[in-house]
Amino acid sequence: MSENLFDLSGQVALVTGASRGLGQGFARALARAGADLVVTSRRRADLAPFVEEIAAMGRRAVPLDLDVRDEGSIERMGAAAEAAVGQVHILVNNAGCNVRKPALEVTWEDWNLVLDTNLRGTFFVAQRMARGMIERGYGRIINIGSVTSVFGFAGLAPYGASRGGIRQLTMSLADDWGRHGVTVNCLAPGWFRTDQNKVLYESQEWVDYLVDRIPVKRPGAPGDLDGAVVFLASEASRYMTGQTLLIDGGISTGATRATVKTDPVTSKKDPVTSKGHL
Ligand SMILES: NC(=O)c1ccc[n+]([C@@H]2O[C@H](COP(=O)([O-])OP(=O)(O)OC[C@H]3O[C@@H](n4cnc5c(N)ncnc54)[C@H](OP(=O)(O)O)[C@@H]3O)[C@@H](O)[C@H]2O)c1
């Protein structure tokens, strides 16, 4: 074993939904830590520039097709991954989608799209890849959750249900597979600007509202999740399983109250917030 607890040399990490956004960031961070990659998209051709980038780093990335809403596609991807690289040591279950609507407007189709992709997809990809991990007695599974895994947000009913489900699924799988040397944890990001939510960031009013509620006073930026994903993928997290790690600039502390400049009950100015420190 390497003396560096975060060294992933000699390991292979499979990242689903690595064509863009957070998934591509996770894959890049794992490659920088020494891992070779299997990366997936519903359109494998979209992965070509990223495969080249990883090759330029001296690492290998095998691009594969995967639609997590299709049972056959999961089986074909799993078989192709094992045929190409032999053993997959690390799985990052990142592929996901969102439908942002008031709860009264959510349709049956919206619900199925979000739950099938995020929750059912996460489970069946984990199940497919865990077979080999259990056989070999080693694996690291990282399910991507969200602050909505633990808190409610208006307009995100199906999404929040899927992310809350992922947190619970993580605990159940951890209990099931821990005895086989496979750890299962959930990495729960806060708010990061990606294709999935860029429409929100086009509104300055929304960005101000968001930043007001984040103790470190900015949304997530590229690289902010790198340390957490490498930690969960590596020897460094060997005694940790079934947990949800929130990387969110502190929004889950409930920081909204800190922004009140005048106490609504006493009408007194707050000594800290009224000076503009927050
Ligand atoms: N951005 C945030 O603030 C945030 C916060 C917390 C959690 N998350 C979660 O983190 C993950 C990545 O988010 P992101 O913001 O990077 O989103 P994104 O830019 O929309 O990327 C989503 C990825 O998921 C893949 N995907 C979507 N549907 C799929 C399907 N049916 N089968 C296989 N792959 C599918 C897409 O791949 P192709 O289109 O190439 O197939 C794409 O690579 C998602 O699960 C998201 O919900 C995001």
C-alpha cells in the first residue's frame, strides 16, 4: 500500500455521467490522484475531448455508452467496463437529472423521469458493479446526493425525494456490503453552476438570495468537490461507510437567520449583521 493515503495509482474509477458538469470534475480529480477511468454518457462520442484530456495527463479513460434508465444498458456497460479494464475499484454514481416545478404542477412523467434516473439508476449501477467488488473483497462506491438529501427546497419535490432516497440507499448498501470490503458513502454537493441549473444563475436576484444563505458567501466552484471525492475513493476513508458528506459552503447550517439585520421582535439592530460583516 502507498504511504500516501490519497494515492489512487493502480486503481480504476468508473464515473457515470462524465460528459460534463460535476461528473467530469469528479473523474478529473480521481485521474489526478492516479486512477485510470471508465467514463460514461448516453452519447459516447461526447466523451472524446475528455478522453483526450485524460490521455494527455498520462492516464487512460475508457468511454462507454450508458443510459441508467435502461436495464440492458446498465448490464452492457458493466460487462464492457470489466472487459476493458478488468477490475473496477471505485464507482461514482453521478448520472442524474432534475425537473424544477411547483409541486402542484409535477406530472407522472416528471416523477418517473427523476426517480428512475436518480434513484433506480443509482441502485442498479451500484448492484451491477458491486458484483465484481464483492467477489474481489474490495470496493468504494460513492453515490452523489445533494443538500436536498437532508433538507427540503420548494420546487424540488421529485428531486428531493430521489436524493433523500439515495442517502437511505447508501446506508442500506453500506450495511449489506461492508462485510465484503465494499464501502458505500454519499457525497452531497451544495449549489454548483452546471447545465442542470444554469437558468437559475442567469438571475442576479436568485444568485444574491442564494449567496445570502451560504456562510462562505459564494456558490460552489470547480474543484470544490475534488478533495471529498478523492477522500471517499481512497484508503483515507477506509473506516467510513454509510455516511453522507455535505460539501455545500455551509448552507446546511441553516444560515438564513444570520442575514436578518434588524431583530423583527425587538426592532434592535443586530450588532454583527447590521455592520455588513455578513
Ligand atoms: N449542480 C449542482 O449544484 C448539483 C448539486 C447536487 C447534486 N447534483 C447532482 O450531481 C450530478 C451531476 O450534476 P450536474 O450539475 O453536473 O448535471 P449535468 O450537467 O446536467 O450533468 C448530468 C450528467 O448526467 C448524465 N445523465 C443524465 N441522464 C442520464 C441517463 N438517463 N443515463 C445516463 N446518464 C445520464 C448526463 O450525461 P449525458 O447527457 O452525456 O448522457 C450528464 O453527464 C447529478 O446527479 C445532479 O443531480 C448537482
